Amino acid sequence: MNLGSILDGLMRSQGSSGGRRPHQQGGMGGLGGMLGGSGGFGSQIPGGMGGLAAGSLLSLILGSRGGRSAGGSLMKAGGLAVLASVAFKAYQDWQAKQAPGASQPGTLPSQPPAGSGFHLEEEKDKNGHEMGLALVQAMISAAKSDGHLDGEESARIQEQIQQLGLGNEEKGFLLDMMAKPADAAAIARLPKTKEQAAELYVASRVAIGDADTPAEKAYLDRLVALMDLPTDLVTHLDAQIGAVRQTVATGTGV
């Protein structure tokens, strides 16, 4: 399955041509150049989504509430790779027993190195699929947790997916995700390590935003419980997400 093609489709504005653009085959390599804007974090790392547009399918899936808009800005800055970087930095701080929130806004976390357990180009989930696909699954499932993607809205998104000119496998993946309800248990079955679980939590938390509805809070609580994430690690992850969101919002460190 071509992750680059899936990300390209999610970034494409609604109503744009379904013609396929050239893209790298397989893996995450080269996606920073394809989807990231010139300069900034998104152009320096694989999986960049610097081209995220207000009318893209991903923005439609995530919704427009304040917290989610902040998450969308974070995705503009670095895409899937910034999710891994946020999780990596929080995990490091947690292991070092630093106080949550010790990382002040101002700089974005560094790309995780190879062998760290957070490097997207080498990670596979429990099913042997690219970890980037699991992150996309986590975001879509979490975004549906508050019910804002009702049947009519989901059908609209599915129509857009049909027009993207994706390959059958990529199109089937997105259509399947849109047809499914929010399912924390399904996402919790994807990671094979605690590091991957941390990444999936970050992806879910960014997709949800401020988690200001009971349904969203319940979804995240269930995900944390099923993935057996330590409470103090979750505190570190939340603090790092907040710091990076503020960094992106103020335009510093990008």
C-alpha cells in the first residue's frame, strides 16, 4: 500500500482534479519534499504535510473546533513525522523522570533517530504494516469519537475519496476507515511496543484537539487503558503536545 498516495489524497482540496500527481513509491522516504512546504519543519522530515489546505479532506475529517484547528496547524508544520517527534520527546522526558512540561515552547522536537522505536521509516505495527498507516487510522477513528462525522458527512467524504484517483488498495483503505465507527479497541490492537502506543495516543489526541466533550474524553481514556499507557507518560505526552501546538501557533521554532 502506498502511504504517500494516501497522504496526498488527504491533503488534496475538495473538488480538485482527481488526476494523480507524481509521488514516491512505498515507504515514508521523500514525503517531506512532496507534501511539505519550502523551509520549516515539514520540509525537513519525512511525512511532512506542509500543503495542508483548509478545504482538504483531512481538515474536513478533523472538523473546525478550536482545539482541532490547533492540531491542524501542528500537522501543517510536520505531518505524521511531527507526531512521532512529539511522542519521542515526551517519552525521553518520561524515562529521564523530568517534570512534565519541562520543554518550553520555542522549538519543535527533533526527528527521532533510527533505532529509537519512533523512526517512521523503519517501524511496522503489530500487523506488519507501515506505522504511518496506523497513525492515519488513529486520527480518523479519534476524529469520529464526538459524532460530528454523521452518516451524511461521512458519505460526502467517501464521495470525495472516490474522486481522488487513488489505487484500489489505497482507496479501499480510506473508504473502510470512513465507514467504521470510532473504535478505540481496534486502534489499541495496532501497536506492538509502548513507543508505538505513545505515537498512536499523540495522533489521537491531536485529531481530537482539546477533548472537551464527554465522548472524546471517554474515547481517550479507553484508548489509554487498552494500550496500558502509564498515567505519568500520558501526562508527559499531553504536555509535549501542548508545548508544540503553542510553538506552531506563535510561529517560533518553525
